[in-house]
Amino acid sequence: MLEKKLQKGMTANWLPTHEAGTQGTGKEMSRGSVELPGGAGIYLPFAANGINCVASQGKDVISYNFTGCIMAAYTQNGSRRVCHVSTGKGQDCKTEWEAIRQASTHVIAFKPHEFANIDAIQQAGQAFNCYGLITAAGECFSIAVGGQMSDSPGQRKMIVVVSCDKVTQFL
């Protein structure tokens, strides 16, 4: 249902942009997740050199700062989990992710950045950032947002949805 609050042109200042705050060790971890306002879902922050995971608890899970990372959902030991897999230079966790994937069932994985709507972004004429969303129903979305920075470093003054596209091709 979170995707309904993230349609083109909507303001989404309520979306978090923080990272996990710690560097991972190349393995699965669980840090910094927060419930979104009104219980609309869970925000899962990026962790450099980590596979940051959260138990989805039947909720939509959204994560931020996708430039090549993988977002995935899987079931392990009866628990549905969603993760943000770091894949950057010097912080690539793909090998560890493959081990988790092999030990799990009901796996879906995608790279949100690869599905960002380039036409919509170019029409908006601004730099963009990318969120990934996996709904409680297992649907996946790539959400491109534009924003203006406020006078406070690192604080978004405005986040506007540029596109929200359903993903139908998976890794």
C-alpha cells in the first residue's frame, strides 16, 4: 500500500534518508530500521559493506540510496526478511548474499536503480535519488525522487516523487 503514497508529483518529506550509521562487516546485520509514520511500513537504511536486514512483519519495507545495490526479500527459518545488499567497490557483499539466497526460500531480488524511469527523471530536470520498495504482498517498486537540500547539511527540505515504477524483472 505504500506505493499509493508515492505516486509521481507527490511530496514525500516523511521519507527517511538516513543510513545505518555503522559500517558493516560484509555479512548480514540488522541496524537502524524504523517504523514509518502511522505504521505505514518499515524504513531499512543502507549500511556500507553490509547486508542490512529487517523482519518485514507483514509490512511494506522501503530502503534508500540505491546506485547499484540489491534489494531482496526472502524467507529463512519461517521468517520473512527484507535486505539492502551493499555492492559498491570495496564493500561488495554479493558473495555473502548468494549464500543467504541459497539457504532461503521465496526469494525475490532486484536492483532498484536499474528500473528508475529515466524519461520522467529527465523531464523533471533535476538530480534524483532512488528508493526500493517491497510490499507486504511481494510487489517490488523503484521510486525515483528529486529533492532540494535545506540550509542544514544532510537535511532534505523537500522530497518529490519523480516516478514510482513496478518491477517485473528480477535477479
